[in-house]
Amino acid sequence: MDQMPDGPETMAETARPSLGEATRVFGKIGLLSFGGPAGQIALMHRILVDEKRWLDEPRFLHALNYCMLLPGPEAMQLATYSGWLLHGVRGGLIAGLLFVLPGAVVITALSAIYLLVGDVPLVQGFLFGLKAAVLAVVLEALVKVSRRALLDLPAVLVAIAAFVAIAFLKLPFPLIILVAAAIGAARHLAVGQVAGVATAEETSDKTAPQWTRPSWRRFASTLSVWAAIWLVPLAALYGILGQSHVLAAEAGFFSKMAMVTFGGAYAVLAYVAQQAVEVHGWLKPDEMLTGLGLAETTPGPLILVLVFVGFLGGARLSGLDPLAGGLAGAAVTLWFTFVPCFLWIFVGAPYVETVRRVRWLAAALAAVTAAVVGIIANLAVWFSLHVLFGKVDEIAAGPFSLPVPDLSTFDWLAALIALAAAVALLKFKANMILVLALAAVAGMVRSLV
């Protein structure tokens, strides 16, 4: 089990960074945020808690618990929450944008290359090597997050139960989260102090900045401003272009996605693929997997796969030049996917900070974090199977649905790259960007040979 770092532990006791320093650090996080939510959360913990000590462990985990309950990309929202803790709305906006924009620029560029050039073997080789290395990053991050969230046997059991529920029983993510929260609250009422839940003394922070304290006036103004930023452009697109135009349809569709994407990107991909392909005609049937591959190998939240969807829809159906239409579609998708994320944080965070002092609610959120470890483990297994095997089927065994990879499609080169990346990262503590770059080069060599 990881030990708590020595030295100053609370935000009140640690010098708060300047806005410039925080901007530089969140820019670094945005550029290094490969590997999906597990890797991204572990990266933020290492930098913000272990290295910089800008946030203490209980506050970081409490923020993570809240973000796990929200629709949308939890890692991006955690970055926004962390920036907000340090510098209010300004800090949260900077942290959230820096988390999203590097990956958004990359996936938009890759979408344009895909549209204009198509299936280029060298590009496919690049993606092949990068995905194999990212597998090692995801598994490393899962181990780190598990060590920090699973602090006792009941938490481990909750994580295992959540893994079985979502991986094999296919139960809905919200149901799993609600049951875990109920278990955490009941456990606190039964036994008192729960591992991982801060005591009243640890959450007492009388010098916390004023923006972390609830205010109904601030609540009303923040809600009004961010609701307008979200909904006024939506109304304008509907009014100017008509609801049947592809850009207006994308704005409405991705606004809805922003409100129901509980459980992260994987939880909503099947629905998005079905709607985008069969209902709207934005993509061809096999292109969703291409977009997922691009999103998995770029920095930022995995839900950036929606930018690929929006780009192709705009390029093909907007009536504009394909590149201009694609860029418009990507911009619309970004706006209506991520603006709601800022609203959830800036409106709700002051009240979540207050909840830190309500022990049974904090215990419920701690159990949610344990359940999410199981859900992240499911994503890691899913990712591993689809990187290492060319074909994965499912069989039903009573109430269980079990993945069955076709052993004849095992990709030994992908396994070799993933193993080499794991050794480099775990044993030799190699630089992540260097490891990813070398893996991408190996994949490109494969495609040429």
C-alpha cells in the first residue's frame, strides 16, 4: 500500500501555486494524458499530490469520487475540479481546456488525414505500435489507482463485485454506482470510521479560499452563465440552420450525450455508433472502430472519439467544402460535449467540498471509488483483448456474458511491444513519451516490412 507523502498535507498548509505555474503544470498533464482515465488519474495524482503537494490525498480522492458520479469524461472533470480548487473558475477553465485541447487538435488533424488520404499503411502501423504501448500504460495506472483506492478488504470486495457486474453480468453503470454508494453509507453507519475517508480534523480547512464555500448567489450566477454558454449557441444553430442540418443535429445529439454518458466513453460508444451510422449516416459501419483507435492513442479523454464522429458528419453532410465542414463539425462536437462538464464542476463543486464533512456521504463516495476501480479493470481487460487479438467473441453462460478471444488471431508483435513498454515503464522508469514514440516507430516498421 502506498504511504502518504510526508510534509504539508492540506491545501491550507501548502503554498498555493501562482496561476502561471499551475498553467504550466496542467499543460504538461494535458500533453502527457495518454492511456485513458486510469492512466490520466494516476498521472494527476502523481503530479498534484505526490510531487507538487498542491492537493492532499483526501481532497483529491473526494474530488475523484464526485467526478465519477458525473456524466462525461471523469479525468477531464477531475482536472477541472483540481484547477478550480487552486484558482477558482479561472483555474478550472485553464486546467480543463489544457486537458482537452492537445488531444482535440491531434484527433482533428488525424480525422482530416483519414478523410483526405484514407487507410494509409504507415498511419495504421503508427497506431498499431502506439496502442500496444498504451496497453502497458493502462495496466500500470490501474495498479497505482488500485493501491490508493482499495485500502481494506471490503473495498477490494466492492471492486471485484463491480468488475463482475459490468464485465460479465452487463449491469448498468448507474445501478452499480448506486449499490456501491449504499454499501459505503451502510458500512459507515455500522462500523464508524472507514479506511480512505478523512476524519473531521482532516477536512477542517478554515483558511480555504472563499470560492470553495457554498453561496446561493454564486450558484445562481454560475448556473446562469454556463447554461447560457451551453444553450444559447444550441438555440442559434437550430434557429439559423434548422434542426435537420447536420451541424444543428450534432449540437443537439452531443448535448444529450453530455447529460447521459455515465460510465465514461465505452459505456456510450455502442449507442453513439448505432445512432451515428444507422440514424444520421455520419459514419460507415466500420469507422467507429477507426475513431476509437485514434482516440485511444491521443492525449486527453477517450470521449474525444466523438470529435472524429462530428468531423466526418460535418465533412460529408454540411454542404461545405469537406475540410471546412469537418472542422465545423469537430468544433460543434467539442463545444457541446465539454461545455456541460464545466457547468457540472463550477456549479456543484462548492457543495461537494461541504459534503467532505458529512462522514456517511464521504464513505458512500469512497465506496463508489472502489467500484470504479473494478469498472476501470473491466476497461483494461477490454482494451487488452482488442489489442492482443484480432477477433473477440462473446458466449452466454446463464446470466453471464463471457469474452472469448480467437486464439488464432493472437498478435505476437503487439504483445511483444506491450511487454517491452511495460518493462521500460515499470522496471526502468523510462520516460513515457519516449516509450510511446519508440513503440509507434516499431509499428511503422512492421507496416513497411
